[in-house]
Amino acid sequence: MSVISSREFNRDVSAVKRAAARGPVIITDHGRPSHVLLTFDDYQRLTGTGTNLGQAFVLDEETDFEPVRPRDSLREVDL
């Protein structure tokens, strides 16, 4: 497992992605672990989402959502 700073991550993302292919990479912020980068295959294995990422975002229950636009945001269209 590799550990790099967020500054190093920003400097060479490609190298970090190559390191993630070998195993999880811990990214630190001010010396403290803040994120973990891993391959998508590893993510699927850990989360049990299988091969269909879309299934990970499906809600089990229905939700009612009706977006409301504030009255002051209505404006005429200028053609």
C-alpha cells in the first residue's frame, strides 16, 4: 500500500494511478490520511457491486421529488 501527499498526487496523477494498479494508495492532507485511491475492479470487489455500477445507485424505495423554482428566478426569454 502506497502513501502520498495530496501535493504529490496533484503533481503526477498518472504515477499515482499506476501505483493504484498495484494496490490501494492513501492520499494524505497535512500529513493525515484523507482519501484512498483504488482501481474500479478493487472498488467493485470491496463493495460487492459486481459488474453493474448502475445497480449501486438504485434506490430501494421510491422518492417523490418535485423541483420548485423560486419566483424571483423566473425571467422572460429574449429571442
